[in-house]
Amino acid sequence: MFLYLKGLGKYRKSKAYGLVGCLALVSMIGLAAPDLPVIGGGVVAADVIQGGNDIKDVNVHSKSAEGVAMTYTTYDSGTSGKQTASGSGVFVAPNVMVTVAHNYYDKNQEDKSAVLRGGASARSYVVMNSETEKHNKVPTSGVSETLEKDSIHLYDEKNFGKDYSNDLAVVVTKKTVEAMTGGEDSPRELSHKEVSTGDKISMVGYPNDFSTPNLSAENKARLKDGKAYSVTTTVSSVNKESGAVTYHSSALGGFSGAPLFNDKGEVVGIHQHGTNTPNAQESERIGGGTLFTEKHRAWIRSMIDKYGIKGWYIDGANRYYYDENHRALKDVESEIDGALYRFDEKGRATLLEGEEKGRVLLRVEDTKGTPLISDKVVQEGSVGSGLNFHLRQNPNFKQLIATSPTAKVVSYNGVPINKLASDTSWSDEYVSKLALGDTIIRAVVDSVTPPSTSSSDFARTEVGKVDLSGKSNLPVPSKEVLQAPNGSENFYATTHIQTPDGSGSGTLIAPNLVLTVAHNFLTVKGSEVVTKSGRTNTVYKATLPSGQPVNFSDDDIVYWNKKDSVFGFKNDLALVRLKEKLTAVSPVEVVSESTSITKGDKVSVYGFPDGRLSPVLDSEVVATTDFGSGIEGISYGGTKPGASGGGLYNDKGSLIGVHQNGVVGSRSGGLVLSKEQLDWVRSYIEGKPKAPVYVTDNILVDEKDKDKLPSTSKEEKPTTPKVESDKDKPNTPLKPQEKPKTEVITSYEGDSTLEVGKERTEETEGEKEGVSLIYRTVYKGTKSKTEMSPIAFDTVCQGDETKELGFRSVLEGKEGLVTRTTSYQVDKYTGAVSSKISEEKIAPQSQVITLGIKKNSSTKEVPITERFEDSAELEKGKTEVISEGSVGKEVTTVTYKVLPDGKVIENSRTVDVTPMRERVVRKGVKEVVSPDKVESLVPKDAPIREEQPALSEGFSESDALVSGEKIQGDLGILIVSSEELVPERVEVPDFVTKVTGGEKLTVEGHRNESKIKTPSKQERSSRPETTAQFTTNGTGSSSLTAVFGGKTDKILLSTVEHSVIKHNQQRGWHKINNQWYFRNSDGKERTGWMKENDAWYYFDTNGTMQTGWLEDTDGNWYYLNDNGRMEIGWFQDSSGAWYYLGSSGRMESNTWIYYKGKWYYIDALGKLFFNSVTPDGYRVNEYGEWIN
């Protein structure tokens, strides 16, 4: 199947139908030709392969979906009611989106022209970052913008329906893509690289038609109208001429207008259609679109240049700035109009210093939006300064309407007027304050007599002016130019040449070579030909339509015949050799053979009359002039001064000569290159320069007419170099000339010992056939010149992801050297000295600064929290753990990048969260009937005794009894706490012991502290042991001896059989021996980390709350203050040293800290550096701030 598809798209043009070859081929292989939508006709079907498995989900916030938009239109459709058509597009400039025309237009079946779908009822929208399913075909997420009626521009409205290559549109939005997405998205780049069969491409768009039966049930459930998806495939066929492309992939409805990306993510074309039958075999299901040809790209660029935003764009509190290339400034500091701004990674500007400026422009247009005068600056100054403007008082506006008494102002600054411009009943006042950037006062005027071409600001095809200020209102080719043979290439290769006394034109014929005319640089002074500047080292500027300037000097110019260049037209020819190659622009096509032009032929001229790029297309040749020596001049009309040196092209768009002169309203003239001139030009194009070859015209004249001969004929060199004597001339019936008494034969040689400009002469005498001869040899200086210039090295800052932050190493740079050698040679017949410059370069070695940008990961544990659930099954006071829970983790990973100026900034921050699972405890709420309380034995808020039944039996383990042996006791007493809750940190005894009557039992408990490693200066002494000892004799009396930290208390008890003493069973803080503990609800002491009231505490394995410095098992240090709370942020210890504890409490060490706009260095011990030099060579001041 794909063997046949390989030829698909190789069209044969037909005057009647356009693509006969394509249709024939499609029929042959069994595919129906997909067609554009027709008014009243069917809709192009779409289908899938692999059940739709090649359609992948896309995160609209990812890089792959950047700049991709959804576009949809609602419109009335007769009895069908409100309809919605939806497709895709991609932004290629801040406010310029490329899509397909059929997203908005149908084709007229009769003439194939474009007709707006829905007419006046149509309402169109652009949506960015839609990521949820639509509701009633309307997006429910993302950012939508309503399009104005005149914001959709078609590539070829007239021929829209004749071929898919015309199914192209540009949509201009009011908001920029950065403003719509909060700086998240940016425009995509247009690719200039050619795409071939087998190349990988992908598309991203918003499909919405999932009706095909070939879509699997799983994918039908997965795919949602309103979400973005991608398809990746390879090119099956491509037509280089039209751009038609096919690919074997799914192609659902709604993908129309989706950008086609190459493997670098650059836009190479747009998707337009799928298979036109759902019954096709899977191998025959294809997608199709258009790969942008140079004509498509040139049109898109012209739309960007015309409508793309440059300068400031204000969106509420967010301000964005777009450079000359329509790209937002991001992650950089930049000075604009004298004020310094910082632009964050999303392009939002913050004023750092200086005063903000603004200006107000007057724009006067006709009702079609065509400018009647160029934009005029009304006022500029500080933002907020006042403005009071009157339209009728503006001199440019007054001049415009002076010759049009019926001129009517349709609207003024958006307010309808519809009155004569001279009518003073409407207010022409505009009062405001200057805002940042440009503010436009727009006046729409009708019934104005178009200005004459001699006084107008504009020419028909002129769209921009290149000046010497370094700023360009860049020219844009008109539709006529784009449709002319090689129109785009010839347009962008036309060069503006600025000289000290004016300007001219030229043509880029090789990456480093410009063809022009000599009179752009030379003039006559007396009998000498000199430069117009009067100097020999004049600097000139050549500027391309792209705005790229290149300087050159007199030394870079070579002339066809310098000394005769200003006498007549035949020698008015020059080449400019540029020192650098201009690779961004394609040189024009130069004819390979000299061309003969006749009256009536069509020629075109590309030049800069009046400093504006204004091509003259298909001008008719009205006369030809034979200049002799095979050189021909032609006359035509349509140009003005300033175009001199511009390219002269034949009807195929190939360069045949140069334009030389033009007079407004009169004839213009140009030079058609002769064979010898073309050979000379092509030798420079090929990099093998040759000396000019001048052809002598044999003219037989009478002696009396000798003074009428051109003075230049004596200097011209014959085609075959030889010395002519009188006897070699053909016989003539005219009066014979007298033989000279002495004949001088002159030849020229080079002398490498003489400086250029110096010469010496040697003569010898001879005789031939009775004629005295003088053989004169003129030796001209050809001593070569050598110049050596250093080439400064640059500095490259790079990051090393294996090195810690703060690491810095410098690999010193080394200057380069360029050696320019100028050698000279002398033409032996004419004596002309030509030069050749050769260069040898030793490239400089960059200084490389390597900075550590190792990513930083920190882990923060989220302690387990407890949740209690009431249980009616458990007795009150009892608990049961349902789930132990687990500790959560937050792992924060920070990556860094190095800016060109060497600053290390945060690049990304990601947080991976492992959720904490809470500990779930069931708490008994079942009521239990208890014996009467013995309240008389205890005071209020003290433990209470409750008598137990005499037959109750309790057991207690005892090392004094044999296993299994027990001693019978009497009725005991149960002591319980009478308090429901213990206030925070109440100091109460902390022990629980059992006493069984009838036996002697000693219970000893020892708390052995597990040492926690802390700094030596912060070490704490061991805590005293706590011992509780009970003695019973089974007779009803007993004693308790409790030793707390060395202090002994003896308590007498009246004991009976089953006595249990429990103290402090409630959850909360308690203090023993001046040490704090925290008891959980289950009665166990808390250990490890605990978060209470938004503060963190740490308890050792014995449950003792810690203070001071603490090191965990991973070697991380923390500081707990005297209250046990963990410190965060800056902390100063008793010695005066400062430390920085991160948000997790971890002490930072051996690193740089960025805090409130300042950098600080922390050493290996965690201390802040003051007034010293850091280990990586930076100085910090007395406050620890990095200063250099």
C-alpha cells in the first residue's frame, strides 16, 4: 500500500481542474479524494487506525502542547438551529495563530471561493489549555477569547476551494498567548527545514468526532471532546511544489488545523483532513495536510510582521514585553526606554529602577483599515503625564484632508462620528494620560482623495522602511510579489545600501556578495573618479529586509571599470564583498548565460526607491540601447531614485542585470549583463575572481570624425590580447591615416618590492619594418600587506549537575588571532591592479566557568496523627487499635540552572508526597456499672478508691514465686484518678504498680536513656533513676517507698486482696524529675517526633522530651529550644553564631542560601559567613550578604 502512496501528491497542473494527476492516482489505488467542505454538501469523514490507539493523551500544560489552541464557531444553520464547528490551531507569534481556513469557511461549489460559514450569525472563539470535557459543545475549562469579524485572514480567498494548499488561515487575537495562559505558553517556531518521505512528524489538537465504528470501545470511552491529544507518525508522501503531505495515522474530526511538528517541535505544516470513507481498509486510512512551502512561510511571516505584537502588552497587573522578533522577554533583566525591568520565567515584568515611558501615536485609516498616512508620534514622555490632543490641529491630518473637502470622519478613537472632518460640531479632543508603551489614537476617515505617488508616505507594494537607527519597520512582500516567479527569494535578497550622501540598492547574489552599481559610491571631480565621500576608507551599511545590517568599506568594493564607471552606463557595475556570510537569506538565481531583451518583453525591478522596498513587477520594455562591446541597455517605467543597483529580473524571476536610473513619471533604465560582465560576476560567485575582460569594438571612421570617437575606446582591451598596428587594420576606401613616426608598445608588470600605488618604468627601443618602436614596461607596486588582529574570547557559563551548589571552577580563555593578507596582481594589458584578501584564523578559546548545580533533595516526615472512633462494643475506658497508620513523606527536589551571566537560579521544584496514614483507635463508650466510690478516703481531684468484690481475683507476676504458684489475698482497694483530663504539662507522679495481698512483692522499674548524639557543648547529663517499691504483709497494712531522683517518700496503705494503683492514664503532658513526657491515649509514652499545636517535639526512646542540638540517623542536625519546640529559619546560639534551619528544621551547611533577594553562605559547621571570602571565591559583607 505504501509503495503506491509514495507517489501520492505529485500533482500535474491543469488549467481547468488544478490537480488532475492526484485524482487519477487516488482513484487508481482505491482512495476517494478528500474534499473541502461545500455549502450545502457533506462533511469530510475521518477515521482511525489501530482502533485509535495511536491517539495519545496530552497534558495541555506540557511542552508538547505549548501554543496549541482550540478554535470553535457557533452559527445559525436555518432550520437546523444553532450549530458548532470546532478545530485546532497553533500560535506562531504572540497574537497570531495559524489554522485551516475551512474551520471558518465553506467553499462555493461554483467558483470554489470562500464563503463565511453562518454569515453574520457566526461567532468564533480561541481557547487555550482546555483540559476537561465540553458541556453542550462549549469548553468548560481553559481561557477563551472572542474573535472579531476582521481577525481571520485567508491565504487565498478566491481559490480557497480549488486545492488544499490554499486551505490556510491566520487568526489575530487581541490578547497574546502569554497573557491568555499567565505566561505558561509561548508561540511555536516555524521551521525552515524541508520535510521528506519517511521523516517523523506529530500533531497535537482537539479532536471532537468519535463516531467512526473503527474506534475501539475502550478508546471511545477514553477520548473526550474538549481535551487535547497527539498523534505521531511518519510521512508517507509529500509534494515539494504544493506542500501536500499524507501519513498513515488516525485523523479524527477536530484535528483540522492541528500543527504538524518535526522532531524538534518546530511547526512544519498543518493537518487538514482524514480518509473520506469509513469503509476503507486500515492500510488505506490516511491523514493529510499541507507542509509549508516557501510561499506559505513568506505569507505567514508577512502576517506576523503586519499584525504581530511588538513592545509592551498590558494585561491588568501583568505586563509583557515583546522584542523585534515578537518574542516575550523571559527570565532576564533588560533596560527599556531608560528603565530597568526584571522579567520572570513567565515573562511578567517588574520595574527595578528608572522612570517608565510611554508615547501616543495617531493612526489614520480608511474604512478598510488601510493606513492613509504613516503612524505619527503625538507625544511621548513619562507614564502618567497628561495629554490633550486635537485631531484637526494635527499638521499631518490637516494636510491629508486639505484636498478633500468631502472627507468624513467615520469614527474617532472608537466613538462613531460620521461627520465631515471640517464640521466643528463634533469634538476632536483627546484627553488622557500617558501609559506604558504605545497608545493608539485611531481615526477612521472616508471619502479622502488618495495621495499622489509623488507625495505619499506609501507606495502600492511598500510595507516598511529600513533606516540607520538600528530599528526596522521590516518590509513585508505583498501578495503580488509572493505570486511572482521567485518573488519571495528576490524580495528578501534585495539590499538597502546607505552611503554618506544618500542611499541605493543591491542584490545578494552569494552569501557574501552583493551586486550593485558603481555610481552608488563614485563621482567625478575634475578629471578624476573619486568616492562621493572624498575619502578612501568610507564605511557603508547594507541592510537586508530582515533588518540584519552589515558594514563594509571602500576596500570591499570591486568595480567592473572604475575609471570609466561614471562615463555612460556600460561600465556602471560593482560588487561588494562582505566579510561575513549571510546564511539566513537565500541568494537570488543569476542567469547562466547572457540574455537578449527585446522591446515588449516583461522585466521586474527590486529596489529601495525613497528608502522603501518597493518592487516594480512586469514592467514592459519600451526601448533597447546598444552600448557596444556586447553590452545592452533597456528602458522601462515605474521606478524612482534610490532603486539604483537593484536587481533586474526576467519573466522567470532570474537576475539578468542591474537597475541604474529612474525618474518619477518618466522612463527608467537598466543594464543587461554582457557575456564578459556575467563571466566576471559569476567568477566572484564561484569564489574564483577573474579580472574584467573588455571587448574592443572595431569602428571604421573617417579622419575628420576621429574626434567623435568615445574617449574610452583607446583604453579597452581586445578579446584576444594583441598589439594592433596600422597594417593589421582592414583596407578602407577612406583617407589613409598617417603612420606615426614612433610607436610605443606598453605592457604592465607587478613589482612585489614596491608599495601599492608606486610604480617604475623601463623602456627599450626597437624597430620593425622601418617603424621605430619603444617597448615600455610599467612596473606597479604589488607588495602584499599583512594585518593581524586579536579575536577576543568569550565567556561561557555552564552548569555541572554532579557538583554541589557553591562549586565554581574557571578554565581560562585564550584570545584568537586573525591574519589578513592582501595580495595584488596587475593586468598586463590595462595596468589595472586588483587585490585579493586571504584570511587565516586561529579561533579563540572560550573562558569556561563551571558552576555546581547538583539537585537538592530534602525529605520531610509527616508524623502519624491519631483519630478516635467511638465504639459501643468496648467498655468505657478501653481502646482498640484498628490501624497503626504510617508516617508520610514529602520529598522536595530542587534543580538549578545557570544563566548566561553566571547567576545560578532555581530551575524547577518538585514535591513528591507519600501521604501519611493516620492511626485509627476505637474508644469504648459502653457504660459499666462500678462499685460505689469511697469518696471519703480522698480529697477532691485526687485519686479515689473503689472497693471490689471480695471474690475478685487478680494476678501479678513475681520473681519470688515458683511459676504457677499463687498466694491468696484479701479484699483490695482500687485507686483510680478522678480527673477526666490532665491540663497541658501538669506535674503528677508517673508510675503504675500492682500490689497483691498475702505476698511480699517488690516491683522495680528503671528507665535507661538511649543516648542521642548532640554537639559536645550541648551535651546533657544522664537523668536520675526512678524506683517505686511496695511491701505488703497480707494483714491489711502495707508501705510504699518511692524514690524519685534521690528523694524518698514513704506512703502507708491499708491493703486488702486485689490492690491496683494507676495514676495519670489520660493523654497529655506530664513532668517527672524536671523532665517532660507526653502520654498517648493508650497510656504509652510518646517517642520520636511529634507535632502538637503546629510545633514539632522530639522524645527519646524512654519518652523524655529533648532540648538543644539533635542529630538524626541520617546526619541531619536540628535545634530544639528550651521549651522543646523545633526551631526553623535563622537562629543565633549563645555564642553569637548564626545558623539557618530550613522549613523542615534541618540545619543547612556548606551551601549558599537565597533569602529575601540576597545570597548568604553557610559553612560546613552550619555557621553563617561574615565579612570574608567563601571557599568558592566570593566575598560577603558584615551582614553575610554576597557582594562580589
